Amino acid sequence: MQNPLLDFSGLPRFTDFVWSGDIGVASPGHATWIEYDLKPGHYLLACWSSEEGAPPAVFFGMAHGFTVQ
């Protein structure tokens, strides 16, 4: 039996994604802000930062998908 957590058949291909930029790294106790004028569609926010030798934070759940109507 296939693990349902490994069934990616309903997801878009990685090549379907468009990189739109980043805001860099914020120091402890500080924040960053960025605004986009997004067209209707499906979007994903993901954190790709990591400590040396560790996987990116997105692998630990630092990702959020949303839809703009």
C-alpha cells in the first residue's frame, strides 16, 4: 500500500512555480515587511533559510498556501 503522505499527484509540478523574491533575514527582535500586488491565483509562502548542514525550514512546516480571488 502506498503511503498517502507521498501521493503528490494532485500538486502542481515544481516547474509550474514562479519565484517572486524574498525579504532576506531579520535579526532577533526585528521584523521585515514586503507588499505585493498579487493577481488572482494560488500562492505559496515558504521559508528556505536553514542553519549549516540542516534542511531548509520549509521541511519543518514553515510554508503557507493561499488563494487570491
